[in-house]
Amino acid sequence: MQRRNEPLRESVVTEQLVGGGRLCVVPRPSRRCHAVLNIGFGALHEAGVGGGEPPGIAHFLEHRLFEKDHGDISERFTDIGADVDAQTGFTTTSFSVTAGVEVFPQAMELLLELVGTSHFPQDSVTRERTIVGHEIQLYEDSVEWVSFQTLLAALYPDQRIAIDIAGTPESLLAIDAPMLELCHRRRYRADAMHLSACGPIDAGDLVGICDRALGDWPEDQLRRKEPGRSRAQPASLQAPMPLSRPRHTLAFPDEQPRHGLDLMRQELALEMTLDILFGPRSEFFSRHYESGLLDGETFGGEVHLDESYGFCLLGGDTDDPEGLQSAVLDELTEAPGSDWLETDFERARRRVFGDMICRWEDVESTVGFLESASLRGCHPFDATGLYSGEQAVNSEDIRRCLEQCLRPDRVAAATLAG
């Protein structure tokens, strides 16, 4: 089915694939094509050691799929001038490809082969444990990674979301070749697949390529189950790290389950709220930057929202972690009674509207927007309606964010210091 958005001068084609997979394409003139194939299996789906899926197996499986019986499939992408990449998240594993128009059909066939076929000799699995274990160690030197993981541990103690997506050195030891083979067969299903693409692409031809490949995938023998919602239990944690200035970050849980367009509305409203209250143009930022309480290069906020979890992050480097936290919480306490939420709302709305328009400029950003909407069960053009028009996010949505999520009495904190 094709829908046209005249203000954007773009069309989106959506199709159902063999086995229940979904396809979303923006046909557009370009010198290259970009596509991302998402599998609905991420870290939060892992069933645990008792269920044959130790923490980290989703990420481990993503790595091992690149090895086939004829060698590393990445080399075959390189041979035709295509770039391939992959990453594992909390709820999906994604495989992306960028290629010239002439070789894109061949690149898509390779991408589907990459995802749909497996080859797990035990010696390669043993080597992979060392590689992933080294990767985990490298991230322990990253301020951003350690801060994020410490904050998740403070917000969601003793839950899977608080464990590194790559697992732990101990959990990696439980992963073997038969376990990977079973996990691939159970989790990499046609009905768990979603493909987003942009470029001079004929949607019908792409459907044909996908359906031919998906016809060889085994039939679904496992009833898919979405992960339960992570339950926030905010606390404060400290982690030792040799830094010139401490890194202090706060997290506020969004504990209301949300789906579809409602989830995307809340995500956008939270982003706008953080911008209005704490963004670079806010009075808070100017006042505390001049006083030296916050660091202009590192202070900022993020929103992480999905059906199975939701939280906002805010913080950065500071010489006074307690002072920064008190200033943020005081600002949130006073915000509902201030009138500048409405006066600054239009500036924030124009900014996010401009950002959304920019996301339709190149093939990679466009696919990113398609993914953001489609994986939440929304049509991309319905999602654009959140930025302008009658269904757009409004100041009342901002106030609800303060009441329901950005609450001073529900905050987790993580401090990194030497």
C-alpha cells in the first residue's frame, strides 16, 4: 500500500512479506540505497541461562552470523562495493546495508543470507568469547558507557536491562554452538522481521527478493513473547573512575506502559521538555554554566522509551554532584508553576520540527525515521503529525511529562569519580 505526503513530497510503500514480515520503503531518486533489516530479538528477550539464552547471547549471535561456511560474508559485500553493519539493542538486532543502485538487489540478497543462514563451528565460538570479552573490557574505559550502565543499575537493580547488552565474562562461558543454533532457529523468524529501505527502489522487486529468501526460513515453532516491562526502583550508586571532574547523571523513569503513536508522542514530549527546561537555550543552562556548576560540553539529556522500558537521562561533568542534582530537582519542582513553559514551547516545537524535516534529507536518516515509527506499529506519516497540525504535541503534553515522569521524588543517580 502506498501513501503520499504532499508537504514532504514523499511516498511510503508498506507491504506484508512471506511468513508475516513487514516492509516499509521510501522510493526516491538517489545515487545509493540504504536498508535496515530488524529482527525482533534483543537483550531483553533473552530467556536466561535456565531458558538456554544466557545474557549476551543476542549480541553474540549477531557477531557469529557473519561467519559462513565459505568465510566472512563481509568480504562479499566489499567485493560489490556495499557497506554492511550490525548492532544489538534491548529489543531488536539490526543489520544494515548501503549500496549503489546497480548492486542493491545483490546486496539485499547477501543481507538476507547473512541473517537467515547459520554456521557455528565450536572453535569459532570459543574464539568469539575472547573477542566479546575483550570488547566488554574496552568499554569499561568509556565514561559514557560506565555512566550509562551504572545509572541503569541504579534505576533497574537486579534486572536484565541493567546488565550490559553484550553480557558478562561469566555469562559468555555458558554460550556454545548448539545453543546458538537453537537460538537462531527459534528467534530469527520471518514474522519477527521488519525491513526499512530508501532510495531508487522498486518495492515490488524488493518484495520478490525478500519472499524468495524467506521461503527457505523454517516455519515458526515458537510463540513470540515480548519482554515484560522493566520495573524502576530508583537508587543512587557510585563507581570509581579516574576523572579530572566527576560525572553525575540522573535518571527519571516513565512508568506508564505505552504503545504505538502514544509512545512516540510521549517520547517527543519528553525530548521537548528536557530542551525547554535544561537545553542550551534554557535559563537553567545559562545560569549554571556561568556559575561553573555544569559543563557546557557534557551536560545534556536523552530519552529512552520503548514498550518494555522508559526513562530520561540528564547530567554531565561537574565539580559539585550534589549541587547539580539539587539544582535540577529544584528546577523540576518549580517548573509546573512557571509560565515560561508556554512561552518557550514554540521555540522547542520549531526545533524538533526542523530536526524531523532534516531526517528526510538523506537515505540513512530517512530509514532511521521509518524504523522509529514502524517498529512501534505506526505509519511514518502518522508520526510526522506529532510535529505540526491538530495532532501535534502541545503544552499540556509537556505538563503531563512533569507530572508523570520528571518527578523529583522518583530519581536515580550515578556518580563516577576517582
